[in-house]
Amino acid sequence: MPAPTSTPEPAARIPLARERVIETAVAVADRVGVEKLTIRALADALDVKPMSLYHHVAGKEAILDGIVDRVFAEIDAPPLEMDWPAAMRHRCLAMRTVLARHAWATPLMETRTSPGEAALAHHESVLACLRRGGLSLQLTAHAYAVLDAFVYGFALEEANLPLQGGDEIADRAEQMLAGMDETRYPSLVELTREHVLQPDYDYGSSFEVGLDLLLDGLASRAAAESQRSP
């Protein structure tokens, strides 16, 4: 007589908590975009009933606050051991990397009216870095504004460019050149042929060039302000 078989126990569910809800919301946004991050989609990803989520988050806006704060938590603060231009360079490079990982986040980063602890701590660290470097309060405000405008703008453009390098962009550029009147658009033809179509072309390489130009200009302005101070 065969031994009776036992019914396997169902796998234990991981308890639902706000941290897990936000972590999963980030993953859903990464996969399908923030526009499709609904309570229903999040509940499905967590394998729970939609109403269960309201024990941990108040609604969609609270979820958006949470995932934006999670993105801020991934960005390196300016390192204390570096001088301010190097520290800000490190921070901006890290920020670009994080925004590339979460392409949906760029338009949301500075829109939340209830910033979380990670966002506030990040802003504080950036302002403190600039002030430690001797920048005036006014120049600190300008520096933060223009650096973030550059990083966010570049990240947004990168996320929306259909092509950035390699054979695909070379083929597209060749097609454009074929239909372009070189006598009317000589500069555009020159840039495409002598720069974009080169084997080592990488649109993203302009990021560090632009960042260094901004930091050099801010450092020069800070030095000039320091010389004018009594």
C-alpha cells in the first residue's frame, strides 16, 4: 500500500510594508513608466488586493512622493573630503547615472510638494558643499540652479533620443546627409560628417564637457567674488 502523500504547504507571503510597496513601485515604474504606475498595477505586482495598499500609502500621490525620495536616496552626496568643484562633479555624475537607471524620474524630481527625508538630506548636502567652498549665498543659489538644470535637461534629452551612437545612428545620419543640400547647410553637414559619423561618436560624452564648463565658470565667479570681498 503506497504511503499517503502530503499536501505541500503554501509558500509564506512576504509581509507587506511601506518599504516593500515603494521598492516595488520603483520597479514597476522602471518597467512600464510612471504613467502606468496605478494602484491596480502595483497591487498586481505585489500580489495583494488594491485596498491592502492603503494601509501603507495614502494613494497615488504618496506613492510618487515615495519613489522620488527613493531615487534621491540613490544619488551620492558631494563627498566631504573633496574640494567643492570635485565634490559637485562627483555628485552630478552620480545623479546622471541614477536618472538613466530611472528614466521616468527626471520630470518628477523637483515637483513634489512633500519631499521626503532623502530628498531634503540631499539638498542640504549640496548647499552645504557649496557654502563650505566659500560661495556666497547668492552664487550658491545660482550654482545649484544651473547645475541641476543642466543635469536634468541632459538626462531628459538622453532618455528621449531615439539613437545615441553606433551603427544605427550612423545609418540615420547617412540618410540625412543624402537628402541634405550641402550649399545651404554646410555647418550641419560638416558636423554630421566629421563628428557624428566618426567611429567613436558618443552623444553622452558631451555631458562631462558641459559639466566641466559650468564648474569652471562657477569657480571663476567664486574666486572673483572672494577678491572683491573686504
